[in-house]
Amino acid sequence: MQIRRGAAALAGVATLGLLVSACGAGNPGTKSESTAGAGAGTGSLIVGTTDKVVSIDPAGAYDNGSMQVQTQVFQYLLNFPEGQNKPQPDAAEKCEFTTPTEYTCTMKDGLKFANGDPLTAKSVAFSYKRIVDINDPNGPASLLGNMKSVEAKDDKTVVFTLKNGNDQTWPQILVTSAGPIVDEKVYPADKVLSDDEAVKAQGFSGPYTIGTYQKNQVAQFKANPSYNGAFNKPHVAEVTMKYYTDADNLKLDIQNKNIDVAWRSLTPTDIESLQNVDGLKVYTGAGGELRYMVFNLKTMPGDNDAQKLAVRQAMASSIDRDAISTKVYKGTYKPSFSQVPPGLPGANEAFKALYGEKPNLDEAKKFLTDAGVSTPVSLQIWYNPDHYGSSSDQEYNEIKRQLEATNLFKVNLQSAEWTTYSKERAKDSYPIYQLGWFPDFPDADNYLTPFFGPNNFLQSHYSNDEMNKLLVAQVTEPDQTKREQLLGQIQDKVAKEVPTLPMLYGAQVAVAKDDVKGVQETLDAAFKFRFTSLSK
């Protein structure tokens, strides 16, 4: 979302672009200055959110609510300190490409988990291997598609062998949901650990550990005095995360100053009104958040592949993104005509080029008629009312209104809470459904490979050799101009085949009491809300 800065909020992302991936062939071995700090801090803060946690265990989660917890309690080999546009050493002392297909990291000495277990290269190899082996449908295994193997040569050295050399994004992959390092003495190799067991075992080595924990109600984060990583030392000794079932109560609590920070997700109307409350500040920052629809190519309407494609293309010709932006989001989200939002190097507007900026009824009819599809087409569309903000119901009712206004579609809207939704959408239960995307790292590839590569996160039965070859080619192309051309070809192919239908993009928004410092500093393009940045 954006409140004051408009497109400028995302323009900052453009300056990052591939600067991040440039560290891939280099050696980010200089310890960030941000690790310097005075002790574990004092005092406490309360942060409110409507996001839900699927799993603390990295193998079982690839969502913003879970990542929010993982960012605070786990170390990664590399990480993004606040304001940094290149990954810096976290648990690693240094990481570098030793051959085009081997990426080697040397660990810092003396690292331990909060329970006293040693954190070594063996912990790292175990962590990455189990994500791939477990391959949970809601996990981040798709991010590791280029990893052929991972091996701890000794306690200090871990080597990743990649399928494709010169991977321009690999250092950034280590900072994503696939990157948290877990305790091999605690986490099973073949299944996801429950949240209660994770908290009890205290296999954490990040800047905070977890004390009291009631899933999706309250989580108490306590500063970890032995933390030695890329982030600041905690300024605040205790941060409580309070979870809300709806944005109305979140808005009321920050308005009444019962909490210190409201972080995801307030409605556009609420944000507008909170700007005028004395003692509160509304902060915005680069984000690249994307809202889009997914088509399950197995269960969506259509008697064959050609008819299913025609339905998707007809829907793409029938959506008025600007109306959704204006009516539902008051301009706080903007139309997105590609799966890659504007501002990132290589982004284009492929959907606008193919289907137009405004709905085209004649084209929509032609797609269906040419494929022999009878109208009106019955569409069952699912959306989630809590994870992507409470305006999702208005958004999808507007989409229903637009589609039915063509007389080509009859829409049956269904919804489910996120804890159910996140599981069922990966089980072929939803033929067409809403998702959002919060970037793992600021690069166009992060909006493409996780969705359209082999074993992709969507599990929507979309995959083909031509797309896979293009994805590999762009991620291993060191020449910036050629890489952007390949990224353009991928976006054009997505627009033609419509496995997803991008809708809107926005930036990050947080609201905080005046006496809370550090909020703006953590709203950067890395999309990591760091408790270590906050102070009072």
C-alpha cells in the first residue's frame, strides 16, 4: 500500500534490482556495522497484526505470518540488515562462489542455539536438505530448485552444489523462507515440527527467542543475549506480537494506543483516518506486494486445455483493475499488468499489451466462441478474508460484479480462513483462487521461478519445458541487458498462457505511536520487519 509517496515507494526498489544479486560471485565477508549494539536492550513493545502463522518450522511455511516469526528467532547464512541492498554475513563468516556451480560458506566460530546446542555447518546442511526432503505443500522447497546437493565438509564449511552455474540469485535465496537454520537435534528430518514443540525445544539462534506462545493469539519474543548476526542487537528486551482476527480491532487498538505498532493489515479507510490521530505516525516503504488470482489447470472450468485457456484469457479481458484500485483500495494499491510489479529491472506490462488496459467484451467473447465454450461459464472463485487484509471481500465482490456484467460468467464466491485456506488450495480444492505475494528478495526472478518453475509453490499443475528453460536462462545470465530481455519473454509467456492473473501491487504500511523509533528503517525492499530495529 502507499499513503503519501505514491509510485515513489516502489521506485526505490528499482535502484536495488540486481545490485543484490551482484554479491553472488563476490564475497560478502565484511561484517555489517549494524551488528554493533549495546547489549540486549530494555523495555517492551506490543506489535499487532492480522497475519496468521502457518508454522514456525521453516519446512512447513512459506507465508508472511510465519516469516515474521522466523525473521526474529532464526539465523540465516546471510541476511539483509536494515537499509542494506546486498546480503551480509549472519551465521556465516563469509560466502562465495568457489566454482560456477559450488557456493561455499564458512561459519562463524562458537555459534549456539538458545538451548545450548552448537550451530555448525552440519546444522546448515541438515536445514536445507530437510526442506527439500519434506517438500511440504506449504513449504519453501520450490525456492531450492537449483540446489543439486548440500554438504557439510566439516563443522565450519558448507558447500552447495547447484544444477545451473552462475546463479545470479543464489545468495538471495539464502535469505528467504528457505534459509532459517534449525537445530538438527530438535527438528525431525522427515516431518514438520509443531509450534509447541519448537517453542519448548528453544532451537533458536536469532536476535530473539520465544517465551509465552499461543498460536495466532499472542507470542512473546525475548532478546537473545548471545545473538551474533547481521541485525542490530535488540534495543527492546521483550516484544509481544498480538494477533487479531480482523482489521477493525487492530485499528481500534492502535488508535487508542493500546499497542505500539500496527503491522499488517489495516484497511485503506483505516489508514486514511489514522493519519489524523494525534500521537500516531503512518509509515510507508518499498514493498512490491502483489495481489493475483491462480488457476488450477486440473480443476478449473473447461472440457480440454484449449477451453481452459480460453476461459482464462476471457477473464483476463474482462477485469477492470483500475476500478478495483479506486473503488476498493482508494488508490493504495495500483493496477499490475504483469506478475512482476513495476519498478523492478526487467518488468513489463505484458497483460496490458495482450488484453488492454480496460475490459474488452468483444475479445472476451471471441476467446470463448473460438474454443467452443458455452456461456455463461460457471466459475467457483475462492478468496481469503483474513490473510490479505479485510478488504478482500470487497475486492472479490467487485471482481464477481465485473465478470458477471459481461454475461459470459456466473460466479460463485467462496471463502475460508487462512489456516484452512493455505492447506486446501494446495490439494486441488480450489479451481480458481486468490493469493498475494510478499517478496523474498527484490529481484524479478522472485515473482517468476517460485510460481512457474518445476515443483512450484502454486502446485497448480502449470509447468512446461519452454518456461523452465527460460527461467534457467535468465537466472544464470550475467549480462544485465540480456537478462532483462529473457525476463520480458517470460512475462509475455505468462500473459499468453495465463496460469495466474496479476491484479494489483502495493507497498508496505505500518502505524506506530510517536515514541516508537526505527519503524521507517525496517520498511525497506528486503520486506523483513525486524524487531531489532524498533526502540522506544
